[in-house]
Amino acid sequence: MPVPSPTPYAVVGHPVAHSRSPFIHAAFARQTGQAMHYERLDCGPDGFAAAVRHFAAGGAGGCNITVPFKFDALALAARCSARARLAGAANTLRFDADGWLADNTDGCGLVRDIEHGAGRPLAGQRVLLIGAGGAGAGVLGPLLETGPRELVLCNRSAGRAEALVARHAELAARQGVALSSAPLQQPGTAFDVVINASASSLQAAAVPVPDAVLRPGALAIDLMYGAAAQPFVHWAGRHGAHGRDGLGMLVEQAAEAFFIWRGVRPDSAPVLQALRAELAAGR
């Protein structure tokens, strides 16, 4: 019986040389016995749509989308999931023959990492979300669905934060969550969970909110990972909070994308452990 040719998949963005997604999906494929190949595809600052269409035309099964194209990805698909529609952004495309599907796995990946990886249930908590770009938009809906007591969204551009809050107001009301936006300089104090979904770590900028946002013992998680996340993680530790990088979220959102593509849900825990060992070894 002939062995099926591996189906191509990729992470598409600019830049992507740092991405650990190929390691993660190769591990998932080995674990589940799936015939697939995963690569990095840097499309440059202006070539996103053309690069994705060319990749799909070559027999690919789908792709992940990273910065700065998560808003652009939604427009390429004939269909989108409810969570991608609410976010207005997508990080996963599946190239179906009858029309591409856009989805967003960032939020469910973050929630799973917080609640299972970090052991912090979000129900009843006060949550601060920093950043209303593609990452913030992708995680806001799933965060609200966990039922925190309050969620404050702060962003450098007040208008973008207000628009994102307005789009999620109905969901927040259904879940009984007090949802609001606030300026970066005055977001409030003593939050239980602080999530940095802004580009500050990627740009090696200072932590964009005051120290008082952290209550003692709070969880502070940066959606970046590796060296980029360390200043935020160290900042959290200096102020009595538990700092965490975004590596767990990266693996969890990848597991959801893998399921969307292949219909098989991999075990994320051993892959996260192996990835942390890779990073610790400097590989």
C-alpha cells in the first residue's frame, strides 16, 4: 500500500524565523501518526495574500498566521468560525476544496494554558488584558466565556480598545462580566490576572502599565516567549506576582489548529516539556 505524501502546512508572517511552530507540529505529527510537513513562510511586509494563495495552490492543507497579518487573514476565507468572526481576526486557515475556513485558536489556547498549565481558574477573577491588536482581539472572547468577575482592556489607542469592547459587550453581558476599557496609564489596580497581548515585549519596550496592576500572588502572563518575554516575567516576579511566558499558550493554540486541520487532538503536555528543554539548551 503506497505511503501518502505529507501534506504541507506552514506558519505565515513577517518575521517568522524565530517561530517554534515547526518543532511543535512535527512533534504532534509524530505523536499522532499524521503525514504532514510544516515549514516557515516569511511573506515580507506586503506579500501576505499572494504568499498564502501560492502556498495553498501547491497542495497545502492550511496555515497558521502570525503578526502582523491576523486581521488580513479573515478576508481571505470563504467561511469563518464564530470565534474568528467575533475577534475580527484569524490565526488559522484550512484550505478546504469548497472554500477556505478561517478560525482563531489563540483564545482557547491561552485559557487552557492559564487554567490547566498554570492552574489558575479564571471564573470570578479580575483580569487585565493589555493590547487590542490581533492577539488581544483573538483572546478576549474566550476569556469572557470563562466568567471572570471583571475584565479591563487597555491599549495605546483608546479608540481601538473601545471598539473591541463594544463588539464583545453582548457576550460579556451574557456571561455576567463587567467589561470596560481604560487608558494604559490608569487601568486600575490589584488584578488577579494580567495578560500582556501588546507588542511591547516584541519591541523590547518597557512594561506598558503601572506596577500597581499586580496584586500579590497575581498571575502575569506575556503572550511572547523566550528572551522577548523575560523582562515582563522578571517585572512580575519583582512585584510579588507569578510571571509566565506564552510558550504554553503557543503549544495549546497549535494543538487546536492541528485538530482543525487533521481531526486528531494531540497531547500537548509532552510537547511543551520538550520545547522548554530545547529553549533551555539554547537550540
